[in-house]
Amino acid sequence: MPVLTNENHERYSRLRAILIPPRAAAKAIGLKPTSGVATKLEQNAKIKARIAELVAVEEDILREKRDQIEAGLSAIAYGDGSDFPGRRIAIDWPNRLGAFAQLRDMHGFKSVNKTALTDPTGEKPASVYLISEKPMSEADWEAQRTGAG
């Protein structure tokens, strides 16, 4: 099914495809959610078919959901609370820092939890070398490490 000719119906279908509840989707496109318009839109055959078509393209849906989440987190991290409907809220630092952490993780900048040194192959744990006043050969080092020396 092609893009719906009614722009509001198309926007509503896209919002519903990314699992925005019917009344919230109606409000997002500028309609009064308590008027019953969401129920009428949900029963429209063309809108139902468009939502089903949009949901079938999973990659696009995931991208749109990610964009919605990122927009909300950005509003928390960088906004002053005016981006949210209803009464103006004050966003405190712990919430902002949590939003920054989520955004960092979403973009692949997750901080390292634990580092372990490995040998040059990356397969085995790294050997611990002791700094000595006298130079040691590899054989001397092995003997000291295994306790044979």
C-alpha cells in the first residue's frame, strides 16, 4: 500500500507502527485524544493496512523507535523540561546524567567495565613481568616464574 494521501492518517499510522498508544498518537498529530478520534482512526481499513505494511519492515521500525528514544533522552539531557507536555518539570542532575549514559551506550561509546591484560595473541592472560636491577634472559625469567630457579 502506498503512502496515505491524508498526511494526518500517514503520521498516525507511523506512530502506531512504532507502538505509540492510539490516544497519544492522535494527540501527537494535533487531534483531541478524548474526542474518540483515535477509535475512529483505528477502525479505518486503509490505516490498518498501512500500519501492517509499516510494521512488516522491521528495520525501519527499529530505526524510528531508536529515534524516538534518542529524542526523549536528548530532551532530558539537554532540555529545560519544556519539551514535555503538561506541567513544566524540573530535570535534576541524576536524571540528566542517566540520560547522557543511555545516549552514550546507544552510540557505542559504552565505558569499559573491566580490563584484563592479555598476551600479544589476545588468547591467554598476560604474564606479569618483574622489574629487576639486573637484566634477565628469557630462560632465567621462565625458571624464576615456574619456581625452578
